[in-house]
Amino acid sequence: MFLLMMMPLCFMKKMFWLVQMMLFLMMFLFMNLSMNVMFYSNLSYMLGCDMISFGLIMLSIWVSILMIMASENLYKENYYYELFLFNVMLLLLMLYLTFSSMNMFMFYLFFESSLIPTMILILGWGYQPERIQAGLYLLFYTLFVSLPLFLGIFYIFNNMNTMIMYMYKFLSYDYVMLYLAMIMAFLVKMPMYFVHLWLPKAHVEAPISGSMILAGIMLKLGGYGLLRVLIMFQEINKKIGFIWIVISLLGGVYISLKCFCQVDMKSLIAYSSVAHMGLVISGMMTMNYWGFMGSYLLMIGHGLCSSGMFCLSNMNYERFMSRSLFINKGMMNLMPTLSLWWFMLMISNMAAPPSMNFWGEVELINSLISWSRMSMFMLMMISFLSAGYSLYLYSYSQHGEYNLGLYSFYLSCSREYLLLLLHWLPLNILIMKIDYVMVWF
């Protein structure tokens, strides 16, 4: 209701920052909801919240606030910013409903409809003409696999006469086709290696706000779906779950190597997301306690970290009008304070303590090694290479001689520092409250 009532506010003149402040208020109200750690709480109208939903909804609201903060240029240039705000509100509403639906069909409905505002963001506010192709990729990859999910949900409904997710823990199916139908949509959304091609395209063409919401929340929709659905398929997942683990771990190594070939900053960060999500998928597919915990933590950590890195690359883009590593170099000479932020977010990306990425990766490594000793080699490669491409991006953009073709240059402003602080602080402070996640699982 809060979000719905805010929608007219978007179309009033000079209300850009007020909308953001109201979202801050909403975030504060939501954080103070009494959460019961073990069960669903705040139940009404087939909506409810448990610990997973709570964390992801909080992340959605937070990233939406930061999206508005990062898109000040739209407001300054008067570039359809009322529509932009409306779009962000709509997207946030869809995400909120996706994460809090208890009915599987409602979940499916909102899961799919969150695609539309994202696509409008890419098509309406993107930079290059290729954004249309990126939008089509995004749409068709997702739509191709979501019809089987739709049919799977109704098959289960016919069988069980319920769609409430809570009831799924009493079910057990051993059908390969149903298993594939139910999880493929989420694997594409994550994205798993082999079906990841839409992600770098969408990221590179999207405006900063589109990139932030894609990296921050859209990839987590897949993970959330898997966390909910895998309960039904424990038997069959024991038999064929290893396929996904192998694909994700090998894919993680390949993609990490691919990161070293990127010259576009956004593209590099997008590919690193695929590598991180590979770990998340393989952790979930081991179906053990550590794996579920680690994948949830890494999802939240990655949402904050990746979003912050996109903000950084966008700050360079707004000054140089280019995201190429050949042009963005020697930044330490021009903006030394920003170099610190690059450093802070890069080490979080390579999972250094005390970030949530570190905690999540430790748990995922635990779960995968307990599942099979052989996975150790792949995990070593992924961890090493993730440090490698983070350092590669950092050193290429910050060190070296700066570009002499620069004509004029403006330094960073307090809004940008605040934006980065609001990404970095929760990422490294939430480790204090890690016990909530542990208790839930």
C-alpha cells in the first residue's frame, strides 16, 4: 500500500528526492517489522515473510533507493525522470510481491512481470542502439524457460490441490521432466553458465539504474526460486544434481578467465557476477546446510557489492563518456579519494573479510568440499581468479598515466560518496548479524 500510494508522487514536479526519502522511510519501517526467525510471519492475503524473503525484500528496497540516488543525471537533464521514478516504484512493487508471495502461482506471476519494468529501463534509458537486441535477449531467454515452469506449477497443483509454498516440504517428486521444468527458469535467471549470454549484453546496454537492479536483485530471483523449489526434489537432485554443480564450477573458471579479456568495465563486472552465481548454484545443488546458508549470504553480499561496482564504473563513464579500460586509467591522479572506494569494493568482490561475500564463500567452499573432494581444484581456481580480475580492474583503472585527451574534468561530489558508503557499509556491517541467517537454516 505504501508503494501504491507513492506512485502519484512520482509525477509531481520537483519530487525526485522526496520519493527517495519516502523509500528510506519505508526501509526503516520494514526493518522494524517483528520477524519470527523460524516461521512465516506477517501473514495476510497469501503474502508472508520468512527470513529469506525478509533479507531479499530489504535488499530490494535498499537497491531501489540507491538506484534513484545514482540517477541524478536524469533529474538534472530533465530526461523523463517522472516516468523513471514510476518505473522504479513499479519494479520495486513487483519484487516485493515476488519475494513475499506464499502462493506459487502468484510468485510466478510477479517473477515474470518484474521483467517488464527492467526491460523498459534498458530500452528507455539505455545508451547504445544495441539496447534493443539486449532487451530481446533478456526477454526471450527468460520466456523460453518460463512456460515449462508455469506448466510444472499447475501439474503440482492438480496433484496436490495446493500452491502454498510452505506445503511443499511435505512433497517429494522423482520425475525428471518436472524437475527440469521447475528449475530451468531459475537457472537461466541466475544465470547458469551456457545460458548466461543475456546477462553481459543487458548489463552493458542498461543505464546505471538498470545495471544496479539487474545485478542486485534480478539474479537473486533465480536463487530465491531455487531455495523454495528444491525442497520438493530432494530425491532426484541426489541423482542428477551433480550435473549443475559441474557446469557451474567449470563455467565459473571459464568465465573468470573470460574476465581478463574484457576491456569494458561494465562487461567485466557483469561477467564476474556470472562466476559468483556459479558458486551460488553449485552450493544450493549440494543440498546441504552449509550450501543453502552460504548461497543465501553470497546472494545478499553480491547484490550490494556488484551494485556498488557498477556505480563506480558509471562515475567514470559520466566523466569520460567511455567505459573502456584504455581510456579510464590513472584515476588515482585525478580522484585519489575515489580510489579508496574502488579498493574497498574490489576487495569485497574478491571475498575479503569482513564482507558478506567472504562469509558466504567460506560456507560454499565448505559445502562443496564436503560434497566432493574433487571440487577443491575448481574452487581454488575460482577464488584465485576472482582475486585476479578484481586486481586487474583496479590496477588498470587506478594506476598508470592518465589520459591526456581529457579536456575538462569535474571531481566527485558528496552524493557519490554517500552512494558508495551506503553500498559498502551494509555489506561489511551485516556480518555482525550473521546469526539470524544461521538460525533460519
